[in-house]
Amino acid sequence: MVRAPELARIRIEQQRGNIERARKRIVRFDEHVLEAYRSERRVKRTLAAEAAKPGLLVVGPWTSEVGYEALYWVPFLRWALDHHRVPAERVVALSRGGPEPWYRPITGRYLDIFDLIDPSTLATHSAATRERGDQKQLARSAFDEELIRLARARLGVGDVAVWHPGLMYRLFRMFWYGDRSLDFLLRHTDFRTPRMIARETALALPRDYVAVKFYTGPALPDSDANRAVLFDLVQRLAAELPVVMLDTAWNVDEHRDYAFEGLRNVTTIRPSLDPRTNLATQTGVIAGARRFVGTCGGLAWLAPLLGVDTLAVYDDDRYLTAHLYAAKYAYRRNGAARFATLNLNGLRGVQQIH
């Protein structure tokens, strides 16, 4: 039998242990929060220092996912350039695959990476970075430095200031990881819709159509079940309006397009695509569409900003939660077109009930 003094001593020691564990958790939390704020200060000091340099300001090179470029990088640049009062004529956007229309409202010049290197070189580099698990450009790599050197040579200039994508990634990962609020993201982005982007394509397209782009990835894994549901969805769309598929033979990131061959009232732009201009072509097709339907991510983030109603489809939202939260609020706040989502898991659950 434990005596009262001994029981009291045990309880006191337990309380001391609880207090010490709580103190350590607070210290770890404080250090985590402090590091987030230190990172923010470092990013903002770099933005200011590079903006203050004379001459051209290169924004890029962008070589990672299309979705992050459309949803975060371009709105971030629109905010940062305005905040630091950098005139458009100083700014050179450096990206790949022809997304020049995305940058046209905010930069004086666009330079495509595929004018500096062959597309296969970038494909090889991207595959290697994915294997290392570092496709997101958190820091300037040797490959980035080479692209900047080639850009300087093409522009015929010496030193240039650079806003590298790593600045955006390091700033916004605090939001993606739940360490900063949505308001923090919105204070460092400008989602004004680029209405000046028009249907810029020489392709022979129907007068009225739906643009569709389904690709594989974490949000929509390649499976027999997903292919069957998507096949049925495309057929249903084609029964209402012509469907123009944005499937390509070239991919600028790790995703691969679903193919829907032989469906009535469905055409593909694949034969007409040039890797060097594929994103410009796809942007023009989306801008001229009645609506856009596709995988949640990638160009689905862009379509509402072009004034095109969008249905974004996914099967797994584990990596989408923060992005959906940000996109839906930003679109409503800035008068973008309607953005709706379709969860295939939920759809299959309803079908099983019936």
C-alpha cells in the first residue's frame, strides 16, 4: 500500500514531468514560428536587394510544375513587381513551353528556355530532379545558373538582377504547411484576372466547344477505375458540345496525359503542338472555350483567371487541400469564372448507393 506522503511525491513528480514536456513543446513551437518569420524576412530582403540593382530583372528561370506557376508564381510576381515599383520594361520572364501570355501583362519581355536549350535537355534535367525528390526550385541550382547565363548572352547584357522561383517557394511553403494564414498568402499575391489573354491560336477549332485535359498524378492516379469514369465523363460532355482534348506528346513536368482515342465529337490538338509553344497554344484553346474540364491542378488553376468556367476533377486530395482553399477564395474575391470540383471517390460512393 502506497502511503500518502509517497503518493504526494509521485504526483508532484508527474506534474513536474508534465510541465517540462509542455515547456519543450512550446520551445519547439516558438523555434518553428521564429524560423518561419526569419525565412520571410530573408525572402523580402532578397526581393528588395535585387529590385534595387540597376539594369534588367530576370524573373525565373521557371522549370517546375505548371500548376505552381499558374496559381502562385505569376500572382506572386504581379504583387512583388507592384510592391517594389519595378517598371515592366526592366523585367524579363524566363520560363519554358511558351506561357508568354501569362507574363505579358506584367513583364516587358519574355524569353523561352527552349530558345536557349533543346526541350530534351530540360526533360532529362527534370527527370533527374524528380528522382532526387527536389523538383520544386527552393534554391538556385547549377542548371538554373546556366540558364541565367544563357539568357544574359541572348539578351546581350552583363550582370542582371534575379528573382528566382525559390523566393516564392520559401515564402509560401509556410502557408502550404499550415504555419501562416490564408491572409498571409493573399497579402503576397495579386490574382487580378488577366482578361487581355484572348484565343490566340491558329488551330481550326469549333465555334463552341469544351476544352478537356486529364493527366495522371497524385490527384488523379492512373487506374482502370479512373480511366472508366473519365471516359464516361468525356462521352457525356461530347454529347452536348464538341470536345477539344489538350493531350500532348510533350510534358513539361512529371504528369502524363490520359488519351481518349476514337470518341465521337472529340478531337485532339496533339498533332499540332510544338513543345516550344505548347503552353501558349493550350492557353489560347482554353481562353476560347465555353468551359474547361480537367485534372485538379495544372491548367485548371489558370482557366478561371481567363474567365472560363472550370470543373476540376480529382481522386485524392491529400496534396490539394491548401491549394483548393487558396484558389476558391482568391477566385471569388477577384471575380474569376466559376470553379467547381468533382471528387471521383464521392461520385463512386453515390453510384454504389444506387
